[in-house]
Amino acid sequence: MNTSDYVDVSFRFVLSHIIPRVSHRRSLLIVVFLSLSLFPQWVRGGFPCPDATGDIPFILKEDDSFLAPQCLVCNGPWGRTSGFQDFDPIPCTFYAAERTLFPPFGKWTCSLFPTGPDGLCLTPSIDEVDFCVQPAPPDADNSVKLFIDKNEKLSTDQPVPPCSGTVSSFLGDNSKQEKSRPDSDVFLFDGTGGDEVTLRLETNPQEGNNGGEASLGISGNSLNESTTGAPPLELEVTLPGDGEYSVTVEQPKKSAERFRGSYILSVMPTTGSIESIEPTNNVEK
């Protein structure tokens, strides 16, 4: 294997999947930390399938036509990566994405590389596939299934872009504070002027709520719209320009019963994809 091939994979991965996902609000230290933590994963050595466990399993399914050894890596929101993976045996649960404050929902890309005789990934990639990962209903199969056919083409059972940016959180974490100051969560995303975007606020079916009223609003670039009521709530807007927009989920100041409980917020564009929705410091979880 040519050393330049290995270096090319390494630096193209950092530049294309880590740095663009770190906004001006994050420290460069995070980039350095993530880069250092990921580099060891690029040195492959024929490891067996890890049978990873977690909220959203990524599974390479069995395919009798797939014989040649390959190198696969999947990258998603907030710098998530499966690392370069080997498969022995197949089917293999090679990675699992966890649901955290920085959610795994949105656009993912999986890339397939040939494997050299020394077990490292060679460039360029053979094929790649883009897809969307979204929250699944209770008791639904939320795994991501990937397939490699005899022509070395990747496919998946997940929907294709444009993808919704989706996040979950909890409103009303402090009942004493709510009496004087209603709870408010603020999220940020980068939008494109002219895009038509649907914002949807709904209750999280996996957790409880009191059925009260909430407010959903969006602002930025002269845009300022909101709606109030018991979820589900929707807002359809056209973004007036490129730039950062803020979405607010809050308890209304005047309401017979303010919403208290877990919710799911989605930002769904008609064109393009929302790469991620960034929670600000006041968001729970």
C-alpha cells in the first residue's frame, strides 16, 4: 500500500466529516480531541465483528454475492463515526449510535473502500450511500441495515435525503421555577434562503407528558413566527436568507396548563438537508 493513500483517507475524513460540523461556537480543542481519538480506528487488523449494542444499531446484512474483503465507514451528525470497520462474520452489527443531547438523527453517509494486503483502507472509495436516520416509534425496528452487492454497490433500507433535523428534550424540568419563569429551550440550525421548512413539535411517545400547551417559534433574518397549543404543533415557513436560525420550544406565559414532559422537535426542509440542530446551553438532557 502506498503511504500517501493512507494519509489521503485520514485527512480527507477529518476535513470532510469533522471540521464542517464544528461551528464557530465550539472550541478548536474539540476538533483536536476528536481527531486524536479517531486516528487509531483507521489502522485495521482483521478484527472480528464487535456486535455493537446501542440505541440505533448499524448492521451489514448477509449477501452471498459479497466475497471480497472491504472497508466500510459511516459518518453522521456531530462528528459521529463508526470508524473503519472489518466484517467477520456477516451479518455484523458493526456500530451503534447513541441518543444524547447531540442527537444522531439527520443525514448519514457510509463509504466503501477496497482493502489492501496489509489490512488498511485504500483510496479512492468504491461507492457511498447517503441516507436519513430518524426517530422510530415505540417497539419499532430502529436499526440501520446496509447491503453490498456483487458489483460492490452500497444500499440501505433507510430513506434518502433530504433529511429532517430532529432532536428530543424535556420541557418543564423545574416545577418551582415554572411558577415565576416558564421553561424555554432554544435550538440553532443553518438554513438556506428560499428553502421551505416545516417545523413540527410532538410529544415523545416513549416518555410521558401532562398534555398541556406549548409554544413553537422560529426567528432569524427578519423571520419571526410562532404558534401555541397542545402538541402536535406545526409551522411552515420560507427562510428569507442564508444564515443561522433559532427555534424556540417553550411554556407559554399565559396558559391554563403548561406543557410538561418529553418532546420531539423536527425541522424538515423541502430541498436540501438540515445537517444538525444544535441545542443551546439551556436545553435539558
